[in-house]
Amino acid sequence: MGSTTRDRWAEWLTERRFGGDAELRREVLEQLAQIRDLVLDRSELREGETLLDVGCGEGLVGFGALERGAGKVIFSDISTDLLDFCREAATELGVLDRCRFVEAAADRLASIEDESVDVVTTRSVLIYVKEKPVRSASSRACFPGEAGSHSRSRSTGSAWRSSGGD
């Protein structure tokens, strides 16, 4: 995105956390790539599956899932600016046809259809949710009858997998 005014989430993620320091940006993104890989490893994402990335931010986990062969990624975030950032990145990467963008708070996922995803991931978003019903909201989108498996770590993020299918 250009130098237009962004909401506070987009401003922080895309600029302020690095303080204009290119080396710090490189180091942080390298560390975040390791965390992304842990979240995706724990999700047991299979080729062709649909992943819902709750609180997607700049799309770190979602784009990683696409690189690993996800059939579709639903990027969900409260920030329109960050969703625009992800949409632009998806266009540049040539994967826009495998992406959907949903503006929603982590605890307000009603626009995600029931049982429409195979894997739900979050990374560094639950700390901003006062009441944490995101598990049930994401479960509704992912799992019939609350079935499924959950892998969680405070420092790396969370992943839920549908128990349906193989």
C-alpha cells in the first residue's frame, strides 16, 4: 500500500513496528516466518483444503497456506486497510482467484458459512478479544457439532482442524 493514511492496525503492522529500520524489518519478518510455519505445521493443512485465517493482518499465515497448496484461503480481519493490503498482495502473487476477504472481528464470524472451511488459524489476535468466543465461532465455520482437533500455543498462534473427511 502507498503512503495513505491507514487505520491503527494497518499502520502498526506495515510500518510502525519496524521504526523505519530495514534491518529490523528483515529480522522480524524472518522470525515471523518461523512462527507462520509452526502454525501451519500444527494445522496439518492438506493440499486443496480451505483455510480461514482469523485476524489475518498482512496475510502471513494465509499466504503461507497458499504456498503449501491450500485450495482457498479466507482472509478475515477487522481492518479494511489490511484486507486491501492482502488483496493487493494476492493480485501481485497471482493467487487472487484462491482468496476471499472478509471484514469481521475475530469474535464475529457470522459471514463465514457453517462447515465451509477445513482449517482455522489465528496468530496474535486473541489477545485483542475481551470475550473469547472465537473458538465457537470458528468451530461453527469449520466443524459440524464442535468436532475436530485444536493445536494451540500462546507464542505461536492457534490452529483448528475439521474432523470431517479423511
